[in-house]
Amino acid sequence: MRIAVVGATGNVGTSVLRALADDPRIEYVRGIARRLPQFQQAKTDFVAADIVHSRLEPLFEGMDAVIHLGWRIQSAHRPRELELNNVRGSERVFDAVEGTGVPALIYSSSIGAYSPGPKDQSVNESFPTLGIATSLYSTQKAKVERLLDELE
């Protein structure tokens, strides 16, 4: 399999790259990040690209799956910049996956996408994903869930 990992140099991305390198079913990984890393990873070629501005289609062509982990948390003092990256950037990733016909998209969702729930009972996957209005992270994760609903 050929896999593209968006956000390949983040905390989760580096762990995903290690797992893919150890998997004999994976023949090639394209690690995509805003900046090229200082490290090497088996089976992985790195490409510097920004999900907001770069052409993503050429990076996804010929891939069997795209794993989207690209997400910025800092700086909350620049909410427009975070929205542009997290929501619009995710939308661009999803559009490029669809446009190139990649058969599988894996997205790192979050419990933060869910609406506040009752304190005394569990909720399941059907619980509303409208986020928590006072949390920028939560509202952006909820917006991306809406994009995934549309894509689905």
C-alpha cells in the first residue's frame, strides 16, 4: 500500500510513520508537513506543503489512503489563522482526496467535536457533534465533522 500522511511531523504523525514503517503491507509513505523534518523514516519520503496554500492533488495521486492529522492548536490569539488551517485546510485535503480518487481517507477526530453530554450517563457515536461554543478547538473539530458528513 501507498499512504500519504498529512501532518506527518506532529506528535501523532511521527508515531503513525513509525507504525507504517514497521508494517510489511506498506510499501511507501509520503510524509507531508509544513516544514521538512530533520529526521529520516524508513519507507518515507517527506514533502513540504501547506494544506491551506499548496496544491494537494499531486501529493495524493497514486495513493491508496490519505491519513489527515494536520491540525494547529497554537496560537489561540490568532483564531482566524487557526480556522483557516484547521477547517479550510481540512476541506482542501478532503476535496483533493475526492478529486484524485484516493479510496480511503482516515481523519483524526476528537472527543472535542461532541456537544456537552450528561454527566451521569454514557453517550455513543450518534451523540451530536456540535462542539462546545466556548472552545475554539471544539468548534473547529465540530465544523470539520460537518465537512466529513458532506463528503460521506
